[in-house]
Amino acid sequence: MKGARIDSPEVGGLYERQPQPIEGASAAVNLTVDARTLGWSTRVGYEAYRVDPADGFLPYSGVADFGRVDSLYVHQGLSSGTRQSILFETAGRLYLQYEAAGAVLLRQIRGSRAIPSTSTVPSQYTEVAGGVLVTNGIDAPLFVRAWPYDQSSGSFITRYSLARPFGIGRAPSPFIHRVNPVQQDNHANLTGSGTSMWAAQHPRSLPTSVADQWGIGFANSGSDPRESKYAWQVSYVTDTGSEGPLSTPTSLEWDTLGTNRYRYAVMLSVSPGPEGTIARRIYRSTNFGADASGSTQPQFVYELTNNAETMVIDGYQSSALGANAPSAVDRAAFPAPRAKFAAVFGNRTWLDGGSIDPETLFYSDPGLPEQFGAASYLQLSGESGPITGLRTFYGMLLVFREAGIDAVVQNGAGGWDVNPVHSGLRCVAPMTADDVPDLGLVFAADDGIYVLTGGFEGGAVAQVTRISDVIQDSWGRVTRECLPRAVGRYCPRFREYHLYAAADGDDRPNLGFVWHVDKQAWTLREGFPVSALDRLATGNLIFGGAEPSVEKGLFVISGRRTLGRRQVGEAFPDGPVPTSRWKSPWLSMTTPQDKKQVQYVTLWVQTTGSVSVVVRVYKDWQRTFYSERGYLAQPADAALMPVLNTVVLDSDSEWDRAHAVPIRVAVAHQSCSWFAFEVETTDDLVLVGYSVEFQQRGTITTEGQRA
């Protein structure tokens, strides 16, 4: 009989391919990386965000019908996080949680919004010009500017001024007031349709310095009438600096007769613009009457730098006009009134056409997110289907589609080229895309989790690689119909990429996939009801709950070993402790045909005291365990260590840093060809490595069963 031992000084992540490496895991659930040892720590959980018993557990307890959080976005007004605001949707209402100067205020800023189904991508959020653009493909795009905010009032007007429709439509034509002058000898003869006012071209009426600059039309005509004709147009300018299309021209014509040197000043009524308008620009043609040599080309006259005044007097002569007005090609009405996806790329706002035009991309002028030209769009090929998401990465705009990925890049002529990146890949989960250090852009597709690296600049090549091959069994549990609701973000705090999706036929997210950068390995998360996900300024992940009947509001994924809080009467105790589990690979030790008798499994753990650990033993691919025992993570041959959180530091006892402790587990299961063990605990523990001691008696399997 020969004794032998195999050692794995490091335990790895989930590895479901066969054969499995010795450090791989058949199961790895609710674990995170311990920075000191690079072992698996059980310090995972989530806790309520911004909940204080002193204020009645506001802000969420006072919200009626608080349902599943459908979408979530953290907006940073300053890079330090001192002007952090959180936008989220629940039950068809858009809320703003405003955080500044230590105050937390929750305000509903829109209601009656579309509620996404379990198979529909919810609202998307895009940083644009100091605010946030909200799109969902059904409601009109919304522009939210969270700063500054009057914390004292929270009135209806204040709340609704935080958000406005995004995009600029065509302004109404200006109205010309026609006031017929009194016919007297000192006035010109009026033979046309009337004007607003008269401007006398005489030193006693106007100073000589401006007498030749003020007043439009002919000053005199001699013995024959002379026709004057002008047209006016208006455009809106919003708080993003963008200008909309010009209104339809409104014209006025009149005749003058005599030599009395009278010109005209025209009074216009200009309509106020929609929310967000900060100015209106007035344009006018030169005199294009039958007796004049001007043209209908509009030129800049005046800018009303407010959205309140409605009366404008135009008496500027043509020589005083400014630059030509933008053409109808340069200024078009907002082209994507039902946009579903948006991104900022090349200092431009890019939007899809929504369900109306699902294979078209529209882009704004540089630095002007609401200013669009009539020809500023890209028509994509129809081979890859509708657009399912937009994302900037490595000098290109990635266009996720139902059956592929395209990349928009700028060419040498200043235009745009569309290059295919991957074809045949069903990309329907745009909210899972995020940059992960040392890896690339990670996102979920129908058949797995992928990473995109490289690009098209400097000779680089864009490549798409599936990184979920070793966990394809677990990925197969995902409910494909609900994949558009999957969410994913990178967590700088723990150096992990988290992805949560509905699984096992459920329509609510109940399974998490976590990529650990420090171990380059996967684990799973269970018991985390993550419906919407984003990142705080601190680097922690914040999520909206999917089960409001259990607990409602926002939560932070942390190292506190608890699954939120539960209301019990008037108290809010911690929720249940997450169960952490690591199962070894199926080990043949030598070769599968050799029969082995495993004697001991030694677990190398970091412990903080009397931690309970359950160890289960399996053999020959059986699903049920052969034996199960509980152990304390204490030294077997030394005095018991003080337990974390139970030692009074100024007493005789001293609590030391956690250190490695071997837990030796006796195994008695007769002989086997394959062996596996499982470690499970709800306590604070770090699993670093393991070893397996076994014997061989020379018994082998000679041949398989005959047919």
C-alpha cells in the first residue's frame, strides 16, 4: 500500500470544463478575493444605501408603491463625488436622489413613464453637456440637469424644471403687427398691406450718425411707387448652446411714394420656446421687392437673450445685418423623437432612430448635443438587424446589433466609416457592457460573456473573445428571454466585474457572475436581487432591488456579510447571512482507472476565531455527498484563538490578525476513481489552499461494461 498526497497551494475559480485543473472549482458561490492571500474570502453581502433610523428610514419608506427598480444611474456633478445625484425609475416614475452638503433629498421628477417588460431594455442614461439624457424608445428623450437644485422648496415648479424634453423642434413663424399709419402730408403714401411703425429719415427725427442705419425699405421713390418686401424667420437656442431649425418665413411688402424720406420699423411677435430655451435668434432677408436688388437669403438681425419677451422691433437696414442664417441642411428638427440608445462620441451626441428607424444613427454637431443637420446620419446595413446598444471604446463607437457588432470611426476626410467587428453575435444586453482593467470591454451576448479588445487606430485590430467558456454550464441557466434586462458593471472597490441576470426560468435577476481581476477567475453570486446596477464615486456598486415585497430601495454591494435588512415590526434587523460555498474539482489524483482510498483532506484557511465550517465528501461523480461533518476553524494542537468581535481589547485577552490554520478532515468512503469535497460556511473565513492524502492498493478498473 502506497501513500501519496496532492497539493493545491491556491484555490481557483469556477471551472466547469473537463478535465478540471487541480486549482479549479466545481462550484464557487458568494466569494471574493482576499487581498493579503489571494484566497477566497466569504466577506460578501449587501446593505441598504443611505438608510438612517433617525429619520424614519427615509428616503424610501415614504414612497408609495415603490416597485422593482427598472433603471439606475449615478451622475457625478464633480469628480470628487460631492455633487452626486442618483436617477432611478420604479413603477413608471423617474426619481432624482440628490446628495450634496450632507443632505439627501428624493424627488419625483416625472411620472407616467413606460414600464419595461421583463424582456425589454429599460431606460438608458447618457452624460451630455453637464446633464443626463434619458432614453427608452417609447417616451420622448428627456434631459435632466440636476445642478443647481433648490433644496429648500422641492415645489412642483422646481422639480419639473430639473428635466425637460431633449431636442429642438421648428419654431413658429413670427407674427408681424400691421398698423396702418395715418395718411398725412408728412408721411409716405401707403399702398401696400401696412407696416408697424414709421422711421423718419430726417435730422430732426434721428441723429445724423444713425440716420442712414435705421429703417428698412426705400426712403423715397419720386413720382412712381417703389415696392419693398422682406421676410423674417426665428430659431430657438437651448441651454446646451444648440440652435434649432429656422421657422417658415413670414413676409411683408409695401409701396412708398414721394420724397419725404420715411423708412419703416417692423414690430414682430415671437413665441417663447419650449423648456430649456434661453434665447431666440431673429433672421431677416434683404429687400427683395420688385424694385429692389436684394435676395431671400436670411441674415442675422438680433438675439433675444431670454425666453420671456415676445415683442421685437426690427428697423436695421440691410447693411447692418450679420452673417447668413444656417441653411435647412445645417439645421434640422430633432430627428430621433423615440430614440432608445444614445452615446457621446467625437464630442457629438449619437442616437438611434428607435423602433421607427432602428438601423439608422443620427449625430449632432460637435459640442452641440441638440443641434442636428439634415444629412447628419448613417444608414447601417440591414444584415445585422436593429441597433441594440451604443458604447464608446478605444477611439470608436461600438454599435451593438441583434446579429453583430459594428464600429463607427472617423476617416481622414472628417467623415465617418462603419466597420464590421463581429457578425452573427446576438448582442441584446447593452447594460452589461463596461470597461474592465487588464481585460477590455466586457459584455454579455446570447451565448456567453465576451470581451472586446483592440480597435482600428494605429494598425490595431478589434477582436471579440468569449471569456465564459469555463462557466458555460452556469451560463446555460440564464433565462434567454429576459437577457435584455441583465446588468453588469466593474467594481473598482473590489476589482471585480459583476453581471446579474434572470436564471432557471425566473423573470427576475437571481444569479450573478463575478469576474475577479486579481485571480482571473469566475465565481457566482446567489441571493443578490440586482435589478439595476451602477457605480458610486467611492468605487462601490449600487443597485436597485428586484423584490420590493421583501425590501425596497437602493443597496450597496459590500463586504458586510448580510443580505440587506428586513422589517420586523418596528425594527430593521440585518437580513440572512449569505452562504458561501467552494467545491473542489473532480480529482483522479493519478489516473481514473486506479482505485484510491482518500484518507484526509487538509484545508488551509485564514480564520478569525471559532468559525463553523461544513465539509462534504463526494465520490465518483455522485450528486449526493458521501459524508458531512462540521468543524471549527481553530488550531487543532494549540490554544483556541480569541474570536473577532468578542474580545475586549483592554482585558487580558488580545485579538491578533488572522493567520493560516490547517483543518484536517478525516475521510472514510471506501475506494473511488474520482473524488471531490465541498466547503460551506456562513461565517468569516478565507480559503487559501488544500491538500488530499490518499492510498492506492493496486486495484484498477480493467474494462468498461459491455454492451
